[in-house]
Amino acid sequence: MTTLAPAQPPSDDSAAGTAMVDIRRLEKRFGSAVALHPTDLVVRQGEFFSLLGPSGCGKTTLLRMIGGFEQPTSGDIVIAGESVVHLSPAKRRTNMVFQHLALFPHMSIRENIAFGLEMKRVPAATVRSKVDDALAMVRMESFADRPVEALSGGQKQRIAIARALVNEPAVLLLDEPLSALDLQLRIQMQSELRRIQRSTRSTFIFVTHDQEEAMTMSDRIAVLQAGHIVQMGTPRQIYHRPESRFVAEFIGHSNFLPGTVTGLGVGGEVRLEHRGVSYDAISHRPLSLGDEVSVALRYEAISVLPGTDTRGLPATLELATFAGPTIRLDLRLENDVSIKAETPASNEPPDLSPGARFRVDWAPTTALVVGE
Amino acid sequence: MSAVAATGSAPVARSTFIRSPFRASGWQVVLRGYIGLFLVFLYGPLVVLFVLSFNDSDTIGLPFRGFTLRWYTGLVHQRDILLALGNSILLGVAVAVLSCLLALTMALGFRATFSGKPLLLQIILLPVIIPGVVGGIMLLIFLGYLGFPFGLFTSILVAQATYVMPFAFLTLYPRIQGFDKSLEEAAQDLGAEGLVLFRRIVLPIIMPGILATTIFCFTLSFDEFIRSVFVVGQDATMPLLLWSVITQNAEPYIPAVGVLNIAVSAVTSIIGFALAARAARQPR
Ligand SMILES: Nc1ncnc2c1ncn2[C@@H]1O[C@H](COP(=O)(O)OP(=O)(O)OP(=O)(O)O)[C@@H](O)[C@H]1O
Ligand SMILES: [Mg+2]
């Protein structure tokens, strides 16, 4: 039996840097329902770490356990070397930016930001200067004495971040803080958050269900599915090396092509066949000849060539959809498998009528054999 | 030319599309009559009372024999009236504060989940459905057995507070139930716990509700009669005194006392609304 050695993933997932949050076999059940299966996770000092996953996968539950708002069923949470599971939120060196911000409506902006420091009995003069610094950091100096309701959504957002960060938490927890904002503001706040995180060098744990947001902002991402972390790594690793069909589906847009293994190379190259059509892919896991597999292939990894070209596989156009910067082409291969491709609008083929003949090609390294 | 034609055709179109089953004019007369009667019975007595309180006549009633303020100025010498007014106000404040505090603590307790919660809720609200007369008799018997002293700040306070408290609970509970829990979590996150959290975050935010409830309780107490009458001791409240005056001999100053009572209620409500509005704007 021919078995292929898996290609080694780049090893920056191992614990380089000091661990700021160390989560050990952490589990949460609500009655009989499991919100988080026993999970291990290390977030490093100064890292922008995202928890990414679809609704109900347990992101908020995990974040709230770190913040102390939810008691774990079992397992341990160590923050800056100290186990915190027995500590109340008030005693933890974490601060949270809540999804709906939870600014205190009866206080001015300055009072909101000062609240945490007051609770720690910081002298008034220090409070004042720290609040000023925090306001400057989120570029809201001129709003200090306004009431909360006199702010726009994005401004409230900044105040919520300032209110948390002014306490210089060891870890800042953010639960989908941008989800209520419109797209424009969201993109602006994303880079703002990133800037703040870089300048304060603090550790951020950021919950989102938006893969693009996680991608653009994070140093590392943990993808959650039904209470499990199914993959953890840098945005590039997650994008280029999805380890399961779920991750490939969740991150970006992928085709899933069926195939039987008919040939194996030493570097993980795989030759596949499906109803008379053969194509190349790559595998990072051991495979044997005759295995039935599924190959993830991103829409944008496919080059659409004229029907007269000799490279790639012949395909028939079924539908072309204009999407601004790109054109989405729904094609059908000769083995009756449908395949979608995304091509820059600047590269628009002249004939986009249904039935038009094309050829589709891709670099074998972009076609990834994925487990289910 | 065409504009004239267009405006000319509009009423025709309207009359064909909107056809009332009633003759519009007849229906409107009925409606107006109904509203008129409603207003007469709502405000008529008030106007009559007001007019009579200035009537220069030794018997209560019309005709109007001339304007006088003597029923009002004369009240200064009616010691029992002034005393009853003072009693009612003091008692009202005591009842309002007591029942509001009780209702507040209960409403706060009700945020937790515990077994038997629905049953306890029913028990708390039970006094609302007990008829006043029955409630009064029950208290009379019960307090009598206990040898409880009958008096303003003893038996009447108990009678009124037990009656008013469920109402206070009913107005406070939804406000506290609807309190945004994430505000408390945010405060905990920032280091506030226990009483500090309650005083700095929860209390200021629910304060308008508490004020409005207190005022509401005061007005309930201020004209509570049926329960109080069963457990009255030496001192009378305003409604009790008025009752005894009117059943013995209808003194001509009674309309003036009535207006005075209305004034107290009105002023309380206005203060209450003003406070609540201000608290909502700037609670600190
Ligand atoms: N207090 C609770 N009681 C019972 N079940 C809960 C509770 N909180 C969360 N769950 C369940 O735990 C699971 C994970 O919930 P969680 O809120 O962590 O999801 P999420 O990933 O944050 O989703 P979303 O993106 O929708 O916010 C869900 O199935 C949810 O129904
Ligand atoms: Mg959530």
C-alpha cells in the first residue's frame, strides 16, 4: 500500500512567546447541553487572538468564562500565571467590551471611563489624567463631558473600548463589538482596534462570526464548531490550509470536488479521478490509492481560460454573475460536477452566454484534500 | 382647463370609494353627545365642588349667593381637619416609603431563579383581589386577636401598607425585570460588587421608577378608606374624618376641604412627574 507522508504545516502554532491566557481542559455544560467541549487554548502576551465560528458554536460562552461571567463545568483558566476560575469578574485582570457596549446611561462619558479606576480607589488626579489619555487614544477628547446618548454608534464603541482599556487589563475581551455597526464604520473601527492593540501592546481576545473581520485583524484565529476548536493558526494558515471541510466552507468560498486517488507523489501531490475527469491536488494528510476524498478549491484560485486553450479542463458556462470587482462564473465540468470560479472583472471573457465553452485550470497546490 | 376638470372630478371619485354605512352627520351627533356626557360626568362634579367651595351660603348647595373665601380661611380654626390632613400626609409618606422599600427588595429578589417563584408571585399579589371590605374585616379580627394596638402608625399603617405594597410591586417589578443585566456585568467587570454596584449603577437607573412608584403609593394611601375604617384608633385620616363629618352633619366647609384634598393629590402628582422626568434626564 502506498502511503504518503503528510506535508508539514509551518510551525508557528507552537507556544512561542509567553502565555497570557492558558486554558486547560475547559468545559461548559448548560444542563445536558454542551456549550464548550473540553478545550485547551493558549493566548500569548500581546496577541490579537480571534475566536471565530458560526452562531451558537460557543464563542461567547468561552469568552464569558475567561471574564468570569460564567462558571466553567470543569477545567482551569490561568491568566498571567494565576488560576482565576474561583475569582469574581471584579477580581480578574480582564476587561470586557460587551456586544451591546453596556455604557452606563446615567453617567457622562468621562464618568463612564473613570468608573473602573474609581472602583480601584485610584487618586482623583491620576484618574483624570488616565481618562484623558484613554480619550485621546480613541480620539474622543472633545466628547468627555457629553452624556452617553449624545453619541453615535461608532463613538459609543470607542468609549466602551476606552472604558475597558483605561484599567490596563492583562487581557481585553471583545464580544462581537462591531457587529452592530454599518459596513463603512465597521471597517474603520477594525483598523482603529488594531492600531490601539498595537500601541498598547495588550492582549486582545476578539469574538466574531465574520471570517473576513477575523482574517484582517488577528495574529491568530481559533475556529470553533459546535463547542470544539476545530482549527487554530494564523489567518494565512487557516485560509490556505483549512484542515476540514467545515473550515474551508466557513472561510471564503470554496468548491468541493469529489475524487478517487489514482496517483500519489512524494511531496503530497495527488492525482484524482472522477467519472473520467482527472485533476491534480495536494494533501497534507496521509492517503492511500483508491481513497475517496473531497478537494477544497477556492473560487478565486481558478483561472478561467478560453475554450481554445490547451491547459486545464473543459467546462461549460451555466451562469455569469457580475459582482462589481469580480465576476462569478458557474461552470460545469465534463463529469457533470459544477464548479464556481471568481475572476477579476477586468478580465471579463467576451462571451458570457450560457453554454459558452471555457477551460478551467488551477495550481495543484491550491486544491486541498480536506477531511470531512 | 385640464386642471379645472381634474379638481372637478376628485369629489366624485371620493364619494364612490369611501361610502360610510352610516349617515356621517347622524353618527357624528351621537359621538359628540357621548363625549359631551362623558366630560360632564367626569368634570361636572369637580366644577360644582369648586364653585360651592366659594359659595357664601351656610348650606351646601346652589344657588350661588356670592363669592367668599371664608370656608378656606375658616379651616385654620378647624383643628381636627388640619390634624387629619397632617396625619394623612405623614401616614402617606410612611406607607409609600415602607411599601416601596418592601416591593423593591422583593422585585430585586425575584430576579433570581428559584423554585416556587410563580406561586410566591401569586401570594404577593393576592391582596389586590381581596375586596376592601373583606380585607378590613380580616384585619380587624386578626389584629384584635393579636392584641395589636389600633392607631395611625400601627394598625392603619399595616392595613394600608399591605394593600399598597402589591401595587408598588406591580409597577416596580417590570422595570427591574427589564433592567439590562449587561450593565451590571459591565460594572462587575470594572470592579464594582455588592452594595457599591447597587448604589452606583442599579439604583440611579431605576430611580425614576422608584420615585414614580412612591408617589403612586402616596396617592393610594392618601385616599384609602375602606380598610382603614375597620382598624381606626384615636386619630383619623382625612377620608375617615370627612366620612364622620358628612354622616353627622354636612358642614358647609366640606367643599373647601374637598378642593384642598384634590390640591394635595395634584401637587403630589406634579412633583412626582417632575422628579421622575428630572431623574430620567440627569440622575446624579
Ligand atoms: N445560559 C444558557 N443556558 C443554556 N444554554 C446556553 C446558555 N448560554 C448559551 N447556551 C448555549 O450554548 C451554546 C453556545 O452559546 P454561545 O452564546 O456561546 O454561542 P456563540 O458562539 O456566542 O453564538 P453567537 O454568534 O450567536 O453569539 C448555544 O447552543 C447556546 O444555546
Ligand atoms: Mg455570542
